[in-house]
Amino acid sequence: MGRVGVHRGTPGGSEAARLAMTKFKASQDKLRTLTGAALSREFVQTVIDDHQMVIDRTSHALARIDDPEVKGLVGKLLPVFKRHLAEAQRRQDRLSKS
């Protein structure tokens, strides 16, 4: 069974992984400089961005997975990520009103 996602052997996989890590480190560096409400807003936005990326990539991968057991597991995880995203968006809305 082949791997799906940002792994060796995936076209552009190592480049995508490098870019993702660069983005992650930049986000972490920015969060370290913030405090209070600014930190809360930026943290929630980071969670939203990350969850949306996971949902997009997982949805794309789901269509390409052949193994029924793996497909079933991924199919169960996708709604969890979507619920987490919705909760983060609600928190973002509350933060923007405060």
C-alpha cells in the first residue's frame, strides 16, 4: 500500500513538506512575539488555517485511497477536522467582537 500525502515518492512531496515546515516555523515565531488578545486572535487564525489545509488535503486524498480500511479511517477523521474548524471559526467570531 502506498502512502498518500506529503511523503517521499509523492510528486512535489519533499518540496511541499519543506514549504509546510517553513510556514509552521514562521507561524511559531510570530506567535512567540504576541501577547494577550493579539496572541489569541493569531493563534485561532493559525488553527483555522491549519485545519482548513488538513481538510483540503484529506478530502483530496480520500478520493485516491484504494484500501477500504484506510479509506474508512480517513472518512471518520474528516468530520472531526470539520467540527474542529467550525469551533475555531466560532471562537474567532467571538474574539472579533470583544
